[in-house]
Amino acid sequence: MKIAVMGAGAVGSYIGAMLARAGHDVTLIARPSHVEAVKAHGLRLTGIHFQGSVAVNATIDASGVSGANVALLCVKSGDTESAGRAMAPYLAADTTVLSLQNGVDNAERLQAVIGRTVVPAAVYVAAEMAEAGHVLHKGRGDLIIGPSPASIEIARHFSAAAIPTVVSDDVVGALWVKLITNCVYNALSAVAELPYGPLFKVDGVIDVANDVINECLAVARALGISIPVDIRNTVLALADTMPQQSSSTAQDLARGKPTEIDHLNGYVVTKGAGLGIPTPVNRALQIMVRLREARRTLAS
């Protein structure tokens, strides 16, 4: 397949690298520093499955999606609409567009901008940028994608490239499970500047996590979203399975980048307000991250 990755940060670059290793024609659309490094030395991947350099195409221009069979949108949630407008003129009629993003409403928002069906996907990849052109893969690497005429073929190719992928009619439920997980871990890890293992050894953190889960479940149920009965165990187990991982929000703050907090805890707060459901713990975590962002802005 010919695959374009729009917004190739850590997750998009990791997926792009694995697909390129499997023989697919991959183009990364990314920031100038990342593109320059990839062009000069290839995409360096330090990970569980592979360590070395992978040859991929790279450009800063949204026209890199031209002719792609599959376009993967991997930008931050706040950039969904602008990225959609940038790549829309270059999408072929038969290009399948997938949203590989945090949050639960990106596919819907992107669809409104580009005027075509977007396939939502729940992404489970622990990765971060060591530096421009160099991705660290720390764990997992699997996807759940929604149904489309091309989804079964995409899942087959991705799985063969060591990106285990399944097609699900309930991808929205999977996105909510990931949202709840992010609501628990992202802000806490960012504010404390701690990875998950040490974070959850602090007295009271599990109590806060349970409060966050309770609020998220109340909103999800009011919206008619089906959540697995073992969600609490699933979410809390992450601290033991990925003890050295820091959240994407923590990474964003450390690098001076805007966070996605308004699309994570903030999304639950907004939906809860519309439904008349109190979400004070999620609101507090959202505001704490906003305060960290404000402090960074004032310092600069």
C-alpha cells in the first residue's frame, strides 16, 4: 500500500516505520526538523521489535497525501480541523482516511471538514520522540479500527507489519475506554512529572483515579456508551504494565507544546455540563494542566 502519515510525531512515525519495514510506500508529513533528520539519516527507531534506521519518504507539505491508499491522521486533537483543511485538496477519491488520535470525537470533526467518511481508530502505542528523526518505542503497538470497505485489508496489512489491528463495530466504545484511561493518567503524570509506576505509589492517587473513573462512567452511560464491566481493573493495571511510561500530556509540557487536556478531561467536563452531571475531579485536573501551560507561557 501507499500510506501517508499526516502529523508524524512519535506514534505516527513508529507506525510509519513498521509499515515501511514491511515493504509499504510510506510518506511522513511532519515538522521541518523531523523531516530534515529523516531525509539525512532515515527514521531511527529504538524499540521492542527493531532497532535501526528505516528508509521512509518525508515532507513538510500536506501534498504528501497525494495518491495514498491510506491516510493516517496523527495530529494533536486541537489541530484536527486545520490538518483536515490542509490535506483535503490532495486526497484521492479512493483514499481511506483513518483518525489515529486521542479523544473520542476527532473522526467526526475531521469528517465535517473534509466532507468524506473518516474511520476512527483506538491506538495503543507507547512511544516518544528522543529527538528529531529518532523514535523510542516503549510498549504495545496495536490498533482497533472502525468498519469501512477497506478496513479488513488495512487490518491484514498492518497486522503483517507487526501492528496488530482488529476491525470492530464498537470502536467508539474502545475510544471511550482509552479516553477514561487518559483521563486518569495524563494530567496526574504531567502535573507530578512522574511516570506511571512511581505515580501510583503515592498515597491517595488511586482514590483520585477512582473518582475520575466514576465521573467518566456517569457521562458515558448518559450518552449511551457501552463500557466493559472490568474497566476499573483495566485502567488501574496500566501502572504496573507500563511503570516507566510518562503520559503524552507530560511529554507535551516538557517540550513546551500545547497539550490535549481540553479533549481529554476537558471533554468529559464539557459533556457532563451539558448533561447536568458534575465532574469536579476531571475539571480540577484539566485546570491544573492549564495552569502549568499558563506558567510556561508567562515564563517565555
